[in-house]
Amino acid sequence: MSLTGTAGIDAPRTRLEAEALTERPERTERTERTKRSRRANFIKWLRKVHGWVGLWGAALGLLFGTTGFVLNHRAGPLHISAGAPQVSTLALAVPHPAPATPRELAKWLRAQTDLELPARMGRMQKEPAHAVAWGDRKSVQPEHWQMMFSSPRESVMVEYWVGNDHLTLRRNDNALLATLTNLHKGVGMSIGWVLFIDSFAGALILLSLTGVLLWTELNKRKTVGAALLIGSIVVALCVGLA
């Protein structure tokens, strides 16, 4: 009786333990399948992002690749000419009373509709009057103003010596290739263009990161190796520039 009773009590326990032992690897396998599925979905999404960002960067990459090639050869020994600019000079009478500051002069020039100055205001310099030597004699050089109005297609340099009754405007009209290189450098461009180029720079960074992740396929060893390699390059650049 006691043996039968003991066997009857132990049998359910044995079955429960057997079922638990059977369910444990199944649960582990389901967890692994879920992880693999999530990783596969993430890699699939990453490929789509990489492809669309690459398409966005391809068009601008053609422009910036061409103009970057010209900029790389702007000097010898393999010089490529971007085209000589057409230069014209104009002497303009200063209003009376004369502007008291460079900004007032720039505002007055903007009001002259027949000048057709580029929309963007570039650098503005003001050199105060100072003593200079002229042979054995000394003299005082008057205050000197310079300002630049620029766009990718043209630039206008304004020069004025305080006290003169006229100022000088020097206009440079760029050739087509020079205009494209100015687009590359962002010369005379608006904030919208700057942000547009920033988006291209961000696309290159995103392409690099997603490319590395796609190469590793989220494999731990490859990911750690890629991180170490990129980190080593960054450290080497920091040490080299220090």
C-alpha cells in the first residue's frame, strides 16, 4: 500500500518535471527566433534607409564631386582653370553729407537701384587712420573702408578712403565653372543653401554609419571590431592634430 501510494504521488511530479524540462528548450528556441526576427527586420529597415539616403546623396554627390575635383586642381602642378572672371571698375561719387560708417555706406549703396549689387553682404573691414612713412617723410593715412557683396555668379568689392569725394566698385563676373565651385564653397549663399548642404553632409555621415552596421549585420564580434577601428582612426586624427 505504501509503495503504491508513493508511486502514485511521485508519478505526477515526474511528469511535471518532464514537461518543464521539455518546455524550457522550446521557450529558449522561441526567444532566439524572436531575437533573430527582430534583427532581420532591423537590418531590412536599415537597408531601406541606406538606399534612400544614398539616392538623395547621389545627385548632390555628382555636383560636389565635380566641383571638388576642380578645387583640388586649382593650383599647380595639375592646374585646371575655372575660367577667368570678367572684371569691371566703377568710380562713384560719394553723397553729401558722406556716410559716417561702413554700414551707412552699404545702406546707401543698396538704395542705388542702377548698381544691381549681389543680395548677400560679405565681409566688411574698417582700417582706422594711422601714421605711415613715405621715404624720409611721415604722413597720416586716412581711414579705409572695404566691403564685399557676393553671390556665386559675381562679387562686388567696394573701397572707400574717408575724405575722398568718390569710392571705387570692382565687379567680378565668374565663369560657369567658377560659379559651380562657389556653390561648392557656399560663397554668397543664403541660410537655406547652407542648411541644404548640411543635409548632404549629414547624409554622408548617415551613409557611413548604416554601411558599417550593414557590414557587421549586428554580429557582436564584427560590431566591436568596427567600433575599435573607427575609434582608433578618430584617436589617431586627434593626436595628429594636437
